[in-house]
Amino acid sequence: MIRIALFAFTLLSVASAQAQVYKCVDAGGKIVYLQDPCPANMKPGTMSRKPTPAPAAAPADSAAKGGAAKGDAAKKSGPKNAAEQEQEFRKRQQDRDKAAKESTLKSAETQRKEENCRIAQQNLAQYEIGGRITRASPQGERYYLDDAQAEQEKAKARADVAQACN
């Protein structure tokens, strides 16, 4: 019961807390808003709650003189219908997907280049370690490279590293 009485009292005090606003115009034409009625040296102004009307359309003869371009710009900057919004959304999705695909391709290309560089460096390291280098013939038999052939292979491996790692 006390809660209901307290609620009613609070509701009444809030309702009486509303203030009225007065628009007053002084002798210099300056507009002042007050909570009290306008003093004797100021005249009251009128305040309306009506929304301001939309600007009038341009006359037909101005459209013929180039006003059409201005109308197109105003049309583009105005609110868009659902079809235009959907079209812009789909374009943004396509742009995002295209950028993601390009990014994926670029990272895959970078990884491929890094892998090729690593392999070329390993091959060069094998030649620079020294020792005897073996190869397999087309028949599957193993044979050893002589010093001239080993130097040719080492030079080729250096060229591969220079190409793959730059």
C-alpha cells in the first residue's frame, strides 16, 4: 500500500515538473527563450510544433537550363530505396571477396617463393659441403661427378639461389 502511495506521489510531482517555454523577441530583434512569460519590454513570439515544409521543387525552365544535373546530384545524395541499398551491399560484398581472394593468392605466391628459395639454398649447401657428389643414371645406376661437373652443378645452384631468393 505504501508503495502505491509513493508511486502516485512521485508520478504527480514529475507531472508538475514540466516547464513551459516562452519565445520572446527584444527591441533589437534578438530571440530569447524563457521559462517565465515575456517581460513588458519584449514582445511574445509564436512557436509552432508543425514540421517545416520541404523545399519547393525547382521550376521547369531551370531544369532545361542545367538544373537537371543539380537534380541528379540531389537524387544521389538523398535516401536510397531498398533495391539501391541491396545493389550497394552486393557491390561491397564482391569488392571484399575480391580483396580477400587477391590477398590469399598473394600470400600463397609469397609462401611458394619462400619454399623455392629454401630448397635452392639447401641444394647449394649440399654442393658447398664438399665430398663426392653422386647422381643416378636413367637406368638407375649411381655414378660420381668429377670435379669439373661438380663445379658446374655448384655454379648452377648459386644461380638458382640468386634467382629464387630475390
